[in-house]
Amino acid sequence: KLKFKNQAFQMDAVNAVVDLFAGQEKTRSTFSVMEEAQTNFLNELGQGNALYIDQETLTANMHTVQKRNNLPLTPTAEGCQFCIEMETGTGKTYVYTKTIFELKPQDGFTKFVIVVPSVAIREGVYKPSVTQEHFGLQYDNVPCRYFIYNSAKLSDVRQFATSSNIEVMIINIDAFKKDGEIINQAQDRLNGETAMGFIQNTHPIVIIDEPRAWTTPPSQGSHCHAQSPVCAAVLRHPPRKINLLYRLTPVDAYQMGLVKQIAVSSNQVAGGFNQAY
């Protein structure tokens, strides 16, 4: 069984995102979800994230975080897109998973979408059993559901929209583009609404993982985070650093002994006197 320990650099990365929302009320938005039951219509409420702090406060919070982490100050937080840069092998998946649990009690955010570049990375992210016990002990077994988006199981999208618990939808960008027609098509199973409409109404926080590995640049996938309160991009080497909140470079990781190190020893000749003078 894997054993986890709290590491300061990981908490620094988590706090960089959490402190971005200082002053945020612990609340949520609601929206109507009509459900047909035989001949009657039931009005079920969807549960969504709600960002109540204004752009000035968000920008001030961002500058506080950037100063603390010795990063250049960016002009404004407009657009709600932020970057966390971490070297592979330092636990970035652990960091954004822990961030999800930290944001729930403090700011009331419960809807998250994790966008990954490939099926292989998607399967690596979708391992709730690996960290379930660890985070369950830390956060009093708060209910949390992970699921992989599948156009054949749109009931998952309905539950994502209506649940009051932490909901985490994982999707790889190629599948998202492949199912573009389905996700944007009105569905009888969703009472005439589109799956994208359900997702957008929750105003999810979108976490973009490893965009450098994407076949399509993240900027071209901006439809993924439409109407989101924040797009927290947890990256290895972001192609374009937008509002950088925390940075752990390869050199930092090496000096801190967080990644495997290689030492090269060169050959030398002892007692070789036939050298050029």
C-alpha cells in the first residue's frame, strides 16, 4: 500500500490556489433541471460553483500569492486562468487532487473538470482508490465522486450537475473533440438539454494537465472551460505562462532531492606523461 506524507512544497502549491480566493463566500449557485416522470415534470435543482469576489479582489489576491512565491506580477486576473508549474515526478496530480478537497470546505467549490492530453494520463489520474483512504482520513471522508466522461453514459453528467457533493469529471481532449457533436447535441435523456449545457451551468473549475503534450494547443480548446470561475492549469512546462502562481522548476526539484539524480564520472589517465606540453 502506498503511504503519503505531507511535503511543504506541495502545500505551497495548494495554498497558492486556495489563497487566490481569499474573501470568497462559502456558497453555490443553483439552476433548474427539468425531469419528466411519467406525465408530470419534476423541477430538480442543479448545483454549481459561484465566484462572488470581484476582479479587483481576485487580482489583489493573485499579486499577494505571486509576491510570496517570488514570481513576476501579472497585470490582471481577468479571464480567470492561472498556472502552477511543477516538474514531473514531484506529485502534481496529488497537488491538484488535494487542492480540490481544500477548496470545498473553504470556498464551497464542488464541481471540477480535469482535462488530460491522452488516455494513458487519464487512466493514471483516474485512480481514486489510491488516494481515497489518505484523503478520507484528512477530510473526514467527505463524499467525492470521480468519473470518466463517456457519451454513452450521460446519466453521469446529470449526476455531476445535480449532486451537492464533490464531483470530478475526467476527460481526455481527443475524446472531447471526437464526441463534440454528441456533447453539444440536445438529448432526450437530458430532457432536451445538451451535456455541455449541464456542465457549463455548474461553472466548473477546470484543471488542465500537461498541455504541452496536447495535439491541440490549450488555447484552441478554450470551449472546455467556458463559463468557469477559474481555470487552474497544473503543468510541467506551460507553453505560455498565464498568471503564474507557483513554480517548481527541474533545477529546484533536483536541488531539493525530489527527483532521481544522475552523476557522471569522467575517465582520467593516471601517470600519463605523453601529453602535449
